[in-house]
Amino acid sequence: MKLYSCHACGGAMEWNGESGGLKCGNCGSTVSVGSTVSDGCHPYEDPRSLPGLRSFEETVIRCPGCGAEIRADGKTVSMSCPYCGAGLVFDGRQLQSGKPDAVAPLMISGEKVRQLVKEWSGSHMFAPDLTSKYLEVKFISPQYIPFWVFSAHAETQYDGYAGKARPKGRISWHPVRGSRSDDLENTGVPGDRNIKEDYAGFLFDSTSPEKLTAWRPEYFAGSYSFLPTVSPEDAEAKAKKAMKSEIMSRLEDELRSRRGYNRFSYKSFEVTYSNKAWRLELIPGYFVICRYGGRIYVQAVNGVTGEVYGTYPVSIGKVTIACVCGAAALLLCLLLLDWSGGRLVTEAAGGYSVDWNRVWSGVMFSGAIAAAAWLVTFIRIRLPARGKDDLKNDKWLREIMGKINPSPAGRFPKFIPGIAPFPGAGLSAAGLRPAVYSAA
Ligand SMILES: [Zn+2]
Ligand SMILES: [Zn+2]
């Protein structure tokens, strides 16, 4: 186990992406760390040549920074001391279980993440005014996520039909049959089953492979990382599925652009893979839990690029106003159309008569459209937010938070607003510690 301490003052040092080295959380002095190119990948044809999953005994260690006893479970590779914030790296575990082939070092600081999440939350069309009401960042944790990354050459035989939609809903089908070859690179499958797939997919897709470099233990100082919990065999099966649908969409794109087909149906679609290779990559991300108006919102922030993904608050007032305005505009269009077509106002004896039935059906129609739009917005954007402090139903969040601050007897820690939880606050770089909750 390693603790990187400062030569000048003895304080704990953490990886700092901006300076490209370690930085002392106490006095701010930095030590640069060289970077090397990624170790590459491992070719294989036989799934048995894939590495197995490892885990170690749960250990109780004494923090070299403050002397406190800390529990580290068998999958932990790096963590922060919950008392003094010192970054502890179990580099031996990582080396014994199979050193990752490539790492994208963390570039964004915890303080920057707070700001990014607030800006992102406020940037949406229906976002509430975040200057008047405070968006509280309740929990923030930098974490390296393992990904099994596959590449392969694929030979595909396909047989089926491609169709063009004709007027009146008819489709004219034509047989398509052939073979094609594709090279598929960088199909990533999350190696940690606790992380929700869309959040993990976002982190992987938004990190360009150029950011990857060879593994060094210093990168993990101050972040959390865990050994993979998804076996490479399971990951390979998932990767093959993803590669197959990639091939299918490449083929369909070609058929669409060349011959205008837009419907596809296959009798057979056989893919044979060769030149298979894999590597284990670690990609940094922050998991952030915010509270706004009694609800919980969860974001992942790419630790390399600062891009944000997740749920965000929506102002129901703004959505309602937009829907009412939309309905009014729609009604106006309908009435104008009817009026110019001579259906709304007709000449009658001694003046004009308005067809109130048409007006009424216009009101009903635009009202229904507005209500549907309101409901769709509510379901799509507002509902994914969690209810008041209710994280119990979110297994993946519970796992992430539980690992980072294990609570006694498996009870889930509850938020206690406004309490700074850990003694020694300020010793490590601000914002890098798990924040503001304690075991209830
Ligand atoms: Zn120092
Ligand atoms: Zn400590």
C-alpha cells in the first residue's frame, strides 16, 4: 500500500491532472510524474486465455497519514482515508490481479466538478432559476471505472429483405443477401456491475482513446478504484452483441444511402470474429448527487473532459407555461385555417354566424396536445429524479456510496444536511473527499 507524502511538509499528496503530477493538499507543492504510452492490448482466440477475476481478503489498515483504522474490502485498489482525506493506493493488488493496460488520468478537480454540475443543471431549457434557489451538491466522488475493451475483425453473412415504405402504409420488400467484412475497435463493456449502464456508457464514449496512457499508481492517489466485478468472458459476450448491432447499423446505413431502403428484416445474420484482442482500461469519472427542492439528482462527470450526464431539476412552472403558450399558438393556427377556409364564419341572414362547434373542438384538440406534451416532459425529465432523500431503492447508488463510506451493520447512511462530517477537513485538496453525510 502506498501513501504519497509531501517532501516539504509531510502532508498527503494527491494526483492533480492540471499540473500532471502529485500535489500536496496541505502546502500546495507539486511533484511531476512522467507519462508513457499505453501498454497496448492482448491478442486472443480462446476465451480461456482471458484473465480471471481476483479479489483479496478484507483488510483493516492503519492510515499512514493520521493513524486511524480503516476497513478496505477485497476489491478496493485505491481510496481516501475518511478521517484525514489521504489518498491510499493498494498498488500491489492491482499488479497481482493483472495491471490495467491503459489509464486515462483524472484531469478535473473536485471543485471544478461542483461548478460544472451547477452550470450544466442550469443550462437546460426548462431548468429552474438556480441563482434564486440553491442546488446543493451533497456527494461527490472521483472514481476510476474499469472497462473491458475489445477489438476484432468480423466476417458477416446476411440474408433477408430490405423494404421501402410506399404511400398508404404499404412496404415493398426486396431480397438482400451478401457478405461483408468490418474492423471493430474499442467496444467497451463496464467491468463494474454496480455502475448503471447508461452512466458507464457515457463515461466510456466521451473519453477519446488518445487520453489513455500506461498505468502508474500515482494516478490513483485521492480517487477510488476497485477491481473488476464483471468477468471478461461475460464482457466478451456483451461486446459481441454490441459489435453485431454495430455491423447491422453500418449495413443498414449503406443500404439506406445507396438505395433508399428504410425497413430491414433478416432471415440470418451470421458473424465470425477473428484477430480478437482485449485490454483493460480505467476511465475516471465523478459521481455526483445533488439535492434541489427536496429531490435527488444524480450525475456522472467525465474526469477527463468535464462533460456531464444524468438527471437535472426541471421547473414545472416553465414547462406548464411553455405548454399553455404552445396550445394557444396551435389554437390560433387552427382557427385561422378554418376562418380562411370559410368553415368557421359563414354568412347568415342579417350578418355572420360563428360555428362554435368548430371553435370548441379546436380548443379541445390543442388542449389535449398540450396536456400530452406536459405529461411526456414530466415522465421523461422530472420522474427520473429521486424523491426526498430516498436513495434506498437505487441499488447502484447505494453500492457506490456504501463502498466509499461503509456504514456499520450494512445500514445505509442518511443525509444530514449541513454537517461537515470528517475531522481534518482542509488537509487534502478541497472537494475530493466524500462529502456531507454520516451514518444515521
Ligand atoms: Zn506539503
Ligand atoms: Zn487518515
